[in-house]
Amino acid sequence: MRFIHDNLYPLMAALVLIAATSIWFATPLPAPPQPQAPVSEPWNLPKLAEHDSKKSTDAINARNLWGVVGTAADAIKEPEWHILGIARSGADRFILLAFDGKPVEMLKAGDTLPDGIKIVQIEKDRFFVMTPDKKKLAFGIYKNDPAK
């Protein structure tokens, strides 16, 4: 009796383990699922509604998300001249410009270009002009577009 009293918990654990194992193996396996009959009509994707992109574009344009569209006069026009180089004579710097169908002209700071834009400053590799609306633009000698 002393043995059972001293080892009561391990004996109860062994008894529970034996009972659980016997119940586990005594339980029948579940029945396999029954095959279903095939569907008579094939499955197809649903038809999508036609999308009208014009409505979306008109809605975006009506909201004016990007502000007022400027007129063609506000846009900077492509110059009718090409920069050939910048020359220096002492402290004075000159721009060598070629106009369409005209000989090369040498202009200095303060002169105006044929399109009416005034040359404000001439540096080593670019020059600055002032537009009629008081914007200062830079043109480089390597490209004929605004320098940064």
C-alpha cells in the first residue's frame, strides 16, 4: 500500500495515457467524402461593363485639379537663334549668336536679342536674360535650352 501512496501521481498519469491511447485507436476513421456530380454547364467569367473614359476625363477636367491653363503667349517660345560661343576681351564678355539666315552677331550685356529679350549677365559658360514678365532665364553654351 505504501508503494501506491508514494507513486499516486505517476500511476494516475500512466492510467490516463493508457485510456487516451485505447480511445484513440478504438475510434473509427471518418467516412471519405462522396464525389459530386459534375456541373452540367461550364463556368465562365462574367461580362464586364464597358468603361467610358471620356466621362472620367471630363470629370477631371471639370474639377481643374492643376490650375488654370496658360495661354500660348505665356509659354516660353523656342529661340530663333543658336549660341555659338562666349568670347572674352579683357573684362568684357560677348555672346556669339547665329540667327536664322543672318551672319553671326556679337552681343554684350545690355543688348537685346531679336525676340526682344534683354541680356542681363554673361558668365564663363552661360548667360542670363530677362523676359518681359521679369523672369531671369539662363542659357548655356552647350545646349540651347534653359540652364540650371
